[in-house]
Amino acid sequence: MKILAICIGSAERLPGKSYKTGIYKHPVGGNVLVDAEGLVGDAICNQKHHGGVDQAVYLEGSLTLDWWSKELGRPIEPGTFGENMVIDDLDNGIVSVGDKFIAGDLVLEVTSARIPCATFAARMGDPLFIKRYTQAARPGIYCRVLHGGAIATGMTVDYLPYDGEKVTMPEMIATFGKTLAAQDRSRYLAAPIHYKLRDILAVHSGA
């Protein structure tokens, strides 16, 4: 695998909306520094729901974006979904919490699936896109940064699957907001999931 594109954005206003968003990402060249909060220079406007240490970097696989291009009948260019990085030859559907992506000094660990929001639907120009994205079961991938570093397009990416019980991206989006069975809740809590989801599940488990 390799880095196909690195994308950052600035605060821009959505058509017909009063607020600004950082969802408009555009490919950049040269070296980009990634620290614990994500790509240096990338705008995160709604910090309540986006960004933070467990959503520091948002990945998309090129195979998944190719699928969306066919599904939507138009090219999906890097950055369209608001992703920070496109990984060549990656299918989002195979990725699980705890998987690691390593590029040079940068080490990323998967924490959660991307859950679509109204801003994403507005960006895509389709009020029904939240439902469409959820039903497609090919969500984007959020990661925490275990070790920061500088990255550039074309760098080799090593993919290390998690060696524990799997919590896949399709499963995470399918179960979002739903009550998990005790066995599934234990499996989620055993994986290095996003801290906000961990807090919710821990309360339900009585931990």
C-alpha cells in the first residue's frame, strides 16, 4: 500500500448555511506534519464532533472511493468526503478497530468508523446521503496518532491488522446508536475503540 493523496482544508462556508466547516479538503504536495491532533494546518471547525485525539486522522481507501465513483456516477476526487488521507489499494470494509497504518515515523491506530452527519450530506448535495452512506456499509476510518511524523504522497504504508477479536468498520456503522448484546459490548470494550464510545459502553456495562 502507499499514500495516494494527503488532503487538508481551511474553514469554508457551506452553501445556504451560516456556519463554517473544514470538510472541504484538497490534495497537497510536499511533506505534511502529523501530530497527536492530526495534520498540521488542517481546519477542524466543529470540535465537539470532529477531530480530537481519537479522530485525529480520517482515512479512506482508494478501492472504496472507486466504488463510490461507480455508485454515484461521477469521479470522487481525493478530499471529497473530507478525508485527510487516501490509501491506495485499501478497502474500508476489511479494516477493524486496532489495525495500524505505518508510513515512515507515523503510526496510526484505528479507533472508529466515520458516522455521516448533516454537514456531510450538504457537502454531497444530497439530503438523503446520510441514509445512503450508512446503508452502503463502507464507512471511512478514524485513527489516533500513536507516533507523529512527516508524510508525503507516494510513501509506502504498512498495514498491521489487529490481533484481537475484530470490530470492523461496517459493524461499527451498523450498530451506531443501538444497544449491543453483552458479548458484543465486551468485544468492543476489549478493542482500542474511540474514548467517547468506550465511555458510553462502559456505563451500559456497569463498569
